[in-house]
Amino acid sequence: MTSILMIDDDVALTQLVAEYLQLDGYQFKAVHQGPEGLELAKSNAFNLILLDIMLPGMDGLTLLKQLRQHSYCPVLMLTARGDEIDRVVGLELGADDYLAKPFSPRELVARIKAIVRRVELIQQQQQPQLSTVQVNSLRLDSAKRQIFVQDNTLILTATEYQILELLMRHAGDVVSKEDLSQLALGKRLQLYDRSLDMHISNIRKKIAQYDEGEKIQTLRGLGYLLLKGEH
Amino acid sequence: MTSILMIDDDVALTQLVAEYLQLDGYQFKAVHQGPEGLELAKSNAFNLILLDIMLPGMDGLTLLKQLRQHSYCPVLMLTARGDEIDRVVGLELGADDYLAKPFSPRELVARIKAIVRRVELIQQQQQPQLSTVQVNSLRLDSAKRQIFVQDNTLILTATEYQILELLMRHAGDVVSKEDLSQLALGKRLQLYDRSLDMHISNIRKKIAQYDEGEKIQTLRGLGYLLLKGEH
DNA sequence: CACTCCTTTACACAACCTTTACGTTGGCTT
DNA sequence: AAGCCAACGTAAAGGTTGTGTAAAGGAGTG
């Protein structure tokens, strides 16, 4: 079960969030003091931490900094409206996402789900995986770090390989641009960042050299998809 | 099975690491005291040791120094963020790699795998091997310690011979620069160290004297590769 | 001190990733 | 249906990083 720790001095807000998240099946705990929150956070007993920037006793950014000395636990920052500076500093310190107050519970749950899903994706990457995967005319050989199209070897750069491997290992599922960026490029997707699009474009060109029919589909606003099976 | 010993006083961290490594199929044991750790480490019962630099009772670097009197067991150092001095001293004392806290479990597993793979490569080198290997127009005669190109003897230095032998014995696979440096040059690859590149360059020139077609391929960011088989 | 070999230095270049710019698409509003 | 706009496709330019290699430097040997 996913367990969430919320560190926020606004008791009414934590109670509201508690109701929503417990309704959604999350284990939830809230504390209202910075130092107490840090201790709990360092215990690694939670899958996700909701962290208010404005805290009595200890600033949220300071807390995050200290937490990052010990733990990579995902952190979703909560801050006063549009405080762009906090946002930038927070993301630099390793927060996973940012949500401005006031937020709707619906939006909070959506962000939480996105983070949890990505963490699961990452953990899945660490599991032993099939060393060879076949998707239609594409064949992945991860031992040799090569991908073939109908027995032709694709000449891919390291980044292109990582992206295509991800798509192949999740063939049939949509892979979001945010996930692709974090897992293959190692950075969060920024507004107006088109580099992932370019990589996709280049991969498509290289595949099309050998098989015009094998296509990476675009799902506008959602991500990319490699269809598998008979069509 | 690969068994790993972790020496770190942070109990929560060792438990976290334990979960991840056991999930990945490693045998794992953790101790939280320096002296106890040294005793266990000296037993040679482990394939790899994760060693924290900051330890109560006995400093990690001191421990490493004493361990190296008895054992060549691979050591991966764990240290506070960016403590460059510890890093340098540690690597000089014979640590195999270095990881700054906090690290992601994913990164830890990747480093562990890299070390284990290299150790296996070294052990493989020590096994009895085929005394002659043929790769396209290249022929290795390890009894004579010579390499021929289409019946022409290559005049190679000791280092060049070792590098080319490694590439030939792993023809078809990428051999990383890190591995080549450690196995053929006997030292870790440092940033801006170009000596391996020079050896490769010289080997290429000598091969090209006799066969323009026989090429050592470069895989940017990965290593070098000697392609084998019909083309 | 001549010789060989390994390493370092320095510069050029190529491969790669990202950004820019502009064209296209598809969903949504009016 | 027309118009709008954000998301996407991609060519080309820009910037960064890794690699190739000549030449100089250093270390060891006889």
C-alpha cells in the first residue's frame, strides 16, 4: 500500500487531505512540525512526502536539503501561490513536483499518482528483465545493447537506444513524455523543451530505413506508444 | 551467488539497501561497527564490501587500509556528498569505486554490477584460455605472445598487445574504456586521461599497415569493439 | 645517453544533444 | 464551418562532449 507523509502546519488542510487520500486507499500520516517531520521522513517508511514550504520551526527548503542527505524519497512541494523562486530552488534540491496552494484535492491526487507511477516504473527498471524482447519487426538484445529491424542493426546513439528500449519494454502501453524524459534523458521535462521530440523523430527515421510499417505512435498530450501484436 | 557486506552505522539505510539488493538476488549482510566490520571483511566471505567513510569506533579509511593488508576484496566507498578528499584518499588506498550519499538504490545497483562484472572479467583472464584466436584477418598466438595480420607479424608493445588481446578475446562485444584501462593498463581510468586513446590509435595504425579493412570500432561513451564474422 | 615505451598536452574534429524556427495537426471554441 | 491555439514534426543551427592524433614530456633500461 502506498503510504504518504504530509508535513504542514495547517491542521485543517491536513485533515482535508487525509480524508481524500484515505478515500483513495492511501495510508496517510500528517505532522505539523518541521523537525518531527524530518525525523519521520528519514525513516524511509513512506513512499511519498507532501512538504509545505512555509513551516514553523524549520523551513521546508532546509528540511528538504537535509532529507536529501539521507534519502531519495519522492517529495511533492506545496507552496503559496506562484512563488516561482521557491519552485526553482525546490526542484533544484530534488523535489519531484510542485503544487501551488490552494489546490484541489483532485489535482493533488493526480500529481501523487503521477509520481507513484513513475517511481514504480523506475523500480521496474531495476528488476531483472528479459534480455531480449521482440515487438513486431523490432528485436531488442540488451546484452549486446543493440536493436534490430528485420535483422538489420539499428545504429542508435545511447539516448536513442534508451528511449526505444523503454518503448519496447512497454509495448502496447502509452509512455508519457515526462517519464521518457526522466528515465532516458535523466531530467525533468521542461516547458518548450523539444529535445525528446527530436530524439523520437530521429528514431523514427532510422527505423523507417528498414521498415516503413513499424511506427511509433503519438498520443497527443499523453505520450508515445509502440503498438504490438497483429494489426 | 554474489554476497555483499555493508559497513555503515545508519541502520535505516542498511535496511533500505538490504531490501533492494535482496530483491535483486544478492546475499546481504550489514554491520554497524567498524571493528566488527573489519573482522568480517577479512574473512573473505564476501564478494563485495560497501564501506561508509564516517564510522563510529573506526574510521572507514583506516578500516580500508587495514583490510588491504589481508584482502583484495572489492570495496565500494560510501561518503558524504562531494567529499573529494576522502574520495581521492580512498581510491588511492584501493577502493574500487566511490558513491556519494544520498544515492539512489538504482545507482548503487548499477555500480555494484559494474564492479562484479569487472571482477568476473579479471577472473576469466586468469583461467586457461584458447592459445590461439582468429578474428577475421587477425590471428592471436598467446603461446608466442604474438598477433598476426594476414601472416604479417604485428610489432606491438606489451601494452598494445594486452589491449588487442582483450579486444580479440571479446570480439563482437563492446569492451568499455574503464575495463580496458584496468585490465591492460592496470589503473583506473581518470578524467582527461588519454593514454588509452593513444594506444588504440597506435594499434590502429599498425594494423592498417597490412589490412585497411580491419578496424577497431569506436562506440562513443561505451568503449571499443572489434567486429567479427562475415560482412 | 641513446633507446623504447608510456603518458601528457594541445588542437582539430566528429558525434551528439539541445535549441531555434517554422510548418502542420488536431481538438476546442465561437 | 471557421478560427484559434497548444501540441507535435522536423530541418537547421548552436553548443557541448568525447575521440583522433601529432608532438612533447617523462620514466625506465641497458
